[in-house]
Amino acid sequence: MDVKYDLSEYIRVLKLASTPEWEEFSMVAKVAGAGIFLIGLLGFLMFAIMSFIPGGA
């Protein structure tokens, strides 16, 4: 493990990174929010279905 090489690679990546514009940030936030909502909805539907099946939770 070459620490000098690793640090130079990390610095190179940080120099290439940039702060996203507002439009890009809001799009990523909307997609992430939609994904979280869909996973939660799927979990809730599974819970609701399992609650109605005899012997369920």
C-alpha cells in the first residue's frame, strides 16, 4: 500500500469534483425521495397483505 500514491489519487479526484447545480441536486433529491417512497409503500403493502392472511403477524 503506497500512501503517497493513494493520497495523490484522492487529491486528484477531489480536484475533479464540483458542486452540483440546483437543477441537478433537485433532480437527484426527487429520484431518491421517490425511491424511498416506493420501498416504503411496498413494505406497507406486504405488511397489510400479511395481516389479512390467517396466521400472519
